[in-house]
Amino acid sequence: MFSILIIYEAENLQLLIKELKASIPDLDVHIWPKVENADNIEAILTWKPPLGIMAKFPKLKLIISLGAGVEEILRDPNLPANVPIVRLIEPCVTSRMTEYILLAVLRFHRQAFTYQTFQQARHWQALPLPETSSCTIGILGLGILGTDAAQKLNTLGFPIRGWSRTPKNIDGIECFHGREQLKLCLSKCRVLVCLLPLTRETKGILNRETFSAMPQGSYLINVARGQHLVEQDLLEALDSGQLSGACLDVFSQEPLPKNHPFWSYPQITITPHVATQTDSEYWTKPLIDTIRCFRGGLPLKNVVNRQQGY
Ligand code: NAP
Ligand code: GLV
């Protein structure tokens, strides 16, 4: 018997459980908060667990993160030291994120905001069509999501600059790494996409200094975490024209409070943390693979490095 606890609210969990049990008959699945015997739980599947909850499960051996970002798991003060945390990676999350980024980039690149104001004023005017080759896009974070977005944007002809912690070599992408190369990376970016994990090093990275290293009138897309952004610095950059707009999917406080100034900035596009999502129907295969690997003592994939925070 292997007992797993799901701490996540989602539709179709019963269907997921049925499929899991069909493949792993001795699996015992619980859905939080209904746990008959917390002492038996060996694995937890979660994204944003209640703080301190990990102390309740003395036999915990494996944590599987439904989120690409794991900061909500790592902040638990009772996280047992030697339990591996693995991210459940499935391709749909990546393709949906890339769709969102393509939409945001193309809306900026094809002057959608200007044409919107023209339409409101019943004004007929054609603007010169911009070349993709003249719109360099910077991607902060060249992980699973950043690399896919970089490659798809590059196939449309956008020059891409990517930034990561360690050096990378990706076909068609100009790669930069480390703090010392950040400004150099930003210097030509007309659009900046943030796809970094939230860690000690990356918190507040979208700030005045970052914006001023980019060409005037650039555009920001933040699809990572709200805490990457220094909100006041964004408002100042928009007011000064250093940035011409921003597309924000994530916020320090979610839901974004009704009285937040972002709502009334016409240059800001807001979406409610929906750039990508994973649905329970896609979890079955990667979950079965992970559980089988773990129980068979095989190397786990997508293991989080706790020191690095992602
Ligand atoms: P990932 O595969 O872990 O990739 C993270 C990337 O960030 C790596 O390239 C890493 O560099 C780089 N990085 C980390 N710390 C850095 C630092 N200090 N300086 C420079 N680069 C650094 O993560 P992912 O799966 O692509 O996901 C990225 C983030 O997207 C998640 O953490 C989450 O916050 C966000 N997200 C948002 C949504 C949404 O709906 N809005 C959905 C999913 C994910 P190395 O390659 O050198 O290690
Ligand atoms: C969503 O924001 C995630 O981290 O998967």
C-alpha cells in the first residue's frame, strides 16, 4: 500500500483517482482535509498547502508540486529536510503559457493598443507595419516555460535574448547569464517577459533599474509571480514613458484588490493568474510515472533544488 494525499481543490478528482488506481492498484488516495490516518501518508500532491501542514505526516517521503513555482511549498517551516520535492511537468502547461505570451507580444508589436484608441475615436489611420526583426524580446528565465516561449517567438522572426542563472546554449537564442550580464541582456529588449521562479535572488527584479536598462517605450510581460515586480517602479516607468505598457497575469496580492491603481492604468492589461493552468485530466500520466519511479528507487525527474529555491 502507498498512501498519497491530495491537497488541492479541483474538478474531476474522483476520475483522476479512478485512473490512478487502475494503474497502481495498491494506491490509497485521500483528499484533504479528509485523512483517516495522517500517520500513513507517504506522498503529498499539492501547490499551495496550508502553512505548517507538513508536520502532520511523520512518514512523508515525497512531495509532488502541481505548480511550476514551488515557493509556497518551500516556505513551510515544517518541511521535512530530506523529502524530495518534484514538479509535475506536463506539456499542456507549457503550450498554454507560450500561447499567452505570443498573444501579449503580438498585441504590443502590432500596435493593438493604438488601434483600440483609434477605434474608440472613430479615427481611420494606418500606421507603418513593424518588422519582427526590429523587436528584440528578452526572456528572464530559460527553464521549461521560458525556453519554449523563446523558441516559438524566434520562429516568428523576433530576435530573442534569454537570461538564466547558469550558462545556456540554445539554437537561435542569444543567451546571457548571471547578474553581471543582466543589463547587457536588457539593453536591446523592446519587450521583457518574466518567467523566473520566485526566489531570494529574483524577488523585486522587475524594478526601476531593470526598466531603465531597456530602450525607452519598452513593454513588460510578467507571467511569473507578483513579487518579482516593484509595483511603484512600474507606475513611475509608465508615467515617464520609459515603459509604454505592461501585461500582468500575477500580482503580489491575488485577487488584485478593487482599489489597486493598476486597474485604472489604460497601459496595463490585467488577467487573473490564468496564463496557464494544469487540469486534473492531464496529471494521470506524469503522476503514475513519478510514483512508479519513486517506489522503484529510480532517479526522480524535475527535482527541486531547495538551496536554489526552484
Ligand atoms: P524552471 O524550469 O525551473 O526554470 C527557471 C529558470 O529561471 C531557469 O532557466 C533558471 O536558470 C532561471 N533562474 C532561476 N533563478 C535565477 C536567477 N537568480 N538568475 C537568473 N536566472 C534564474 O521554471 P519554469 O517551469 O519555466 O517556470 C518558471 C516560473 O513561471 C515558475 O516558477 C512560476 O513562478 C511561473 N509560472 C506562472 C504561471 C502562470 O500561470 N502565471 C504558470 C506556471 C508557472 P537555470 O536554467 O540556470 O537554472
Ligand atoms: C502557476 O502559477 C504555477 O506555478 O504553476
